[in-house]
Amino acid sequence: MKNKFALAIHGGAGTLLPSEITPEKEVEINQALQGVLYEAKKCLKEGGSAVDAVEIAVSALEDCPLFNAGKGAVMAHDGTFEMEASIMSGKSLEAGAVAGIRGIKNPIQLAKKIHDDENFVFLHGQGALDYARDYKMEEVEDDYFFTESRHKQWLLARETNQMLVDHDGERKFGTVGAVALDQEGNLAAATSTGGLVNKRFGRLGDSSVIGSGTYANNESCAVSCTGYGEFFLKATVARDIAAHMEFGQRKLKEATDIVVHRKLVDMQGEGGVIAIDHQGNIELSFNSEGMYRGWTSSDDEKLNIAIFK
């Protein structure tokens, strides 16, 4: 008898209103999320590791221009694309993270390469790019990341001299992420983002920070976050959920509710998390209007997708 596996993904959270998403756009988003779920579930079904599954899922989300990561990344103040990503194994607590990276097609694959290297956990900027080149990671020109919608957002942000969250005036946090439990009982989490529109001074959010935006531990859970990064950094959201389980003996739902609906709300922090525990329970918890999300498991034939509450 095969052991249970489970998987969840997200494509960002925020003020997502049904009136602001056309039926065509909703279909496009749903199809993209289902395609990602299908590929990552296939990996788990065939006995692949949780780490491999979340890397596959986040790579696919990075390749989709609908989300603020990889190909869909927003533009920084100087018109370039600065990305960050991280990945963590719940079995070994090995982790890999990259920040302030430019020109790498899939930042999550670079994070995975760092994860596999016992000498490092977190690399940034030019050093991270040099490392990527040593391992011949795929590089692309800025034209690859450029989209008209991102350019319009950037121009608007430059006019008002603001650093904005994603999407033309909407408060949408366009991070992507995945969490998984494999048939061996191991957990993993991964997160990737293009950050804020018009970001300056090398600003970083929580997506590349182990314990804030990404965390996995077989003793508790795997978590990937999406939201306003400064709050998730201050609240160490991902690790805090795991700590409530490890030290407070709380179930996954209670742990996520405490952090997302109490701690973050008290701080006026907006966003959400996807999380899986070692029994395969899945929580998709958010305090915003919506969160692009998908989930499936070995017990569920469907590839489930939702946007709103």
C-alpha cells in the first residue's frame, strides 16, 4: 500500500475582488494553477521527493507571466528585475535561498542548487550570480521578464514615487509558493517572488528568508507565505506556525489561525500562507480578500483551485 502524499500551491494573496477579475482572466489563472498542480502531483505520485515536487511547482509558476515571480516579475526602481527565492527540506533542515538576483530564468532552481551545497544557505546579488554561472544555470536577458502590464505598473509607481504591491492599484502580493508531503513522509516548502513594484535600495521581503517566508520541518509542518514582506519578516510567520505545533502542541489549523488571523492582524499585516503537516493535512489560510491557491493529495482525484474566500 502506498503512503499518503499531499500538495498545495499559491500564486499570491491580497485585495482580489470578483468584480476586478474578468471571467477570461479567471479561466487563465485557473488553468495555469491546475497545470502546475498536475506536474507536481505527477512527481509525488511516481515516488518523487517533496523537495523535487515544490521545485517543479515553483519553477512552473515562475515560467508563467501571470504571477509576480520569474517571467512575471515586477520591475525595480531602475527598470531591472530583482528576484528572490528559497527552498527547504523538512527531513534534513537543509535550505537554499537567493536574493537580489538578476538574469536567472528560474531563481528557485538556483535556490535548490544552494540547498544541495552544504557550504551555503543564503546567497545574494553579484555573488549569487557568480555562483549561478559556475553551475551554468540558465540566464536570460531582461527582455524575457518584460511584460506591458508590469511596465505600466512601474511607470505609475515612478510617477507617484511609491513602492507598490502588485497589480495596478490593487493590493495584491504576487509571491508564488508550494508545500508538499511525499510518500516517504518528508515535507518541503519553496517560495519565489519579484518583490515590490519600483522597489529601491536593494529592498528584500520575506520570500528568501528561511523562517519568515519559507520553512519546513518533519516534526511539524511545511509553510510558504505570501503577503506584505515587512510584516512577515517581523513576525517570522513560517517558523512561528511550526513553533506553535512543536512547542504548543497545536494542530496545523489552530497554529495557522493564531499567526495569520491574530498575530498578523494585530500588526495590520495582510496576506496568507499555505501549509501541510506530516499527516498530510492542508491549510490555506489568509486574512486578505483572496489568495490564488490550489491543492490536491493522494486521497483526492481532483486538482482543486480557488481564488476567493
